[in-house]
Amino acid sequence: MKGSRFTEEQIIGVLREQEAGAGTEEVCRRHGVSSATFYKWKSKYGGLEVSDARRLKALEDENRRLKRLLADSLLDNAALKDLLGKKRLKPAARRVAVIRVIERHGLSQRRACELVGLDRSTLRYRCRRPDDSALRQRLRELAAERRRFGYRRLGWMLAREGHALNHKKLYRLYREERLMVRRRRGRKRALGTRAPMTLPIRINQRWSLDFVSDTLSDGRRFRILCVVDDFSRECLATVVDTSLGGVRVVRELERLTIERALPETVVSDNGTELTSGAVLRWATRRIAWHYIEPGKPVQNAFIESFNSKLRDECLNEYVFSSLGEARAIIEAWRHDYNHLRPHSSLGYLAPEEFAARNQGSSAVARTAWPAGLAGAVQGAPTSDPKPDSFSAALRE
């Protein structure tokens, strides 16, 4: 008999009739059920209320659902155990894994793709690429003949033979055939005794130079020549233009030396603008120009730290529509950096304020902490510092 013919409420009503004094045969005839069915109902629902029957049915449904989930999880675990081993990152390997799960465990395509982590459209995709077996064979032959050739040189040789293909496809075939060549590095040679550069102890003892690049709103690129005094952390110049060659660098340095004293040392990287003939002729017999090691920007840490602040606080905050606007905004930020912005390595003083306090002094920058902050920063206990000592130090 179908279970949906009588609900739990109806079954309990039938049992109530029999309990009220009606005969069992009469109740069975009235409702069209057999006596065996009636007694089965009585053994299952006897003594239950309607709410109890509903709760019993809900528990049975929940139990049935949990059994189904448990069976599905056990089947998923059995399928995943067949896939243990290397991670399958490429679509081709994942396709093979999906087909294997479907054949061995009888899972649906949707469920197998969910287990492996592959989209069904990727599983159904059929490659439309032409057959490149002849091209791959010729590429392997050329690589065997010319063992030190990279993919570009091999591509040139294929082009001579009439195989026209772009560099992206050439590089893909080169990688798939595993023809990569290990680059030979030169033998490392000793460069003599190395010692870290000494920290400057006075103003104009050492300047640092570097370039920062950015773009206008229309996509045009421009560059910024940054000059920093390593002792006072002052930004001496931020020259903005679309092209900054060696002659322009010399002209800006000449202007700075008129406004300030000539530095003893200038530190920079090995860029073409800073190693040009104009810069070398200007620096000869005037100052000591120190070039850092290639690929070691940490040796020019003062200007690199300034560049990060310039980019984070100015360049990333504005969209420049013209070169004139960029010059005005960057110059305004430079003025704020020199006169207002507190610098942590200067005891939270602005660079101009620190320079004014240490004009002509040979003391190290770390000794110029504001009153009330020296002990807190250096770890020493302060003697009843005022609550507004930090604000007062910034207003000085």
C-alpha cells in the first residue's frame, strides 16, 4: 500500500476510533484497510499524539537524508583515494582524472568534475589546434644540433626554412618539448675588501640621486629626478619632465650647488643617465661619485626610502592630467615633506627643522630627539612626560 494514502494525522484518528469503543473490523471496513494494516499502525503509532507523529516523521526523513549524505561522502572518499599523488594542475591531467572517476565509481559527470575541480565545459572542450608534429620534430632536431641555442635563435633558423610562427607559439612548443637551456653564469671573482658605507654626520656630506616614473591620465610617461641629503633627509629637488638625460642632470646639480654647498659625495645607481659622459665630466675633480653595485638598491637606501614615500603619499593619490599639474602637486608635496611632515628617523622632526637645529654640527642624526620623545623611542623611561609633548614637538 502506498504510504501517501493516509497521513499520520489520519492514521492516529483511525486508532482513536478503535480506542473509543468501535470494533476493529468495523473501523477497518469503514476506512478500507485490512486488519493486518490496522495492527501495524497500532504497533507503530499506538499511544502517540499528532505532534509526536509529526516529530517521528521528521526524524525519519532526517535519518534518511543523513544516510544518503553518508553514502555519497563514502563514495566521494573512495573516488578521491584513486586520485592521490601528484597535484593535477593542467587541464589535460584533470580530464583524465574525471574520466577515471566516472568509469571506476559510476559517478555523474557533474559530480566527478566537482570532485576534481574541473569545469564541465573544459572537460567537453576539443582542441582545434593544427597538427604540429612535423614542426616539433624539426625543432627537436635543430635543438640537438645547436645545443646552446635558445628559442629565439631556433625560431630564426626555422624561419629560414619557411616555418613562419610567432614568438608565443614558438616559446610554447619550446617549453612543451622541454628544450630549455640552462644559462651559464660567469665565475664569481673576488672584488677586494668590502666595507659598508659610513653614515653621514653633517649636512651636504652626501647626496643620493634616483629616478621615479609615473604616467599622466592620457598614458604618457614622465620621470622624476629625486635628490636627497642623506643626513638631514631633505628633498633638495624633484625635477619632473618627460625626458631627463645626463645633460639635464648636470644642469640641475649645478643649480643645487649654487643654492647650497657642493656635496662631498654623490651616491646613485648605474643608470645610463647617471653614467653618461656629461655626468662623468662634471663630477671629475669636483666630487666623489659613488655607484652602487648593480641589483643592490639597498646600498642606496636613503633615496629608496624617500621614493617609497613619494609614491605612496603623492603619486598613488593623484591622477595627473598634464605635466604642469604634476609639477605643481609634486612640488607642493616636497614642500610639505621638508617643512611639515615628521620623520621618524629624525626624532619626528621635519627635515628642514632638523637641518636648522644641526647646521654645522657633526653630531649623528639620532641624537636630535625632541624633549619627551627621546626616552620613549630609545627605550629609556621618561620623567613625567606631558601628554601633548608629541604635538608640541611637531609645532616647534
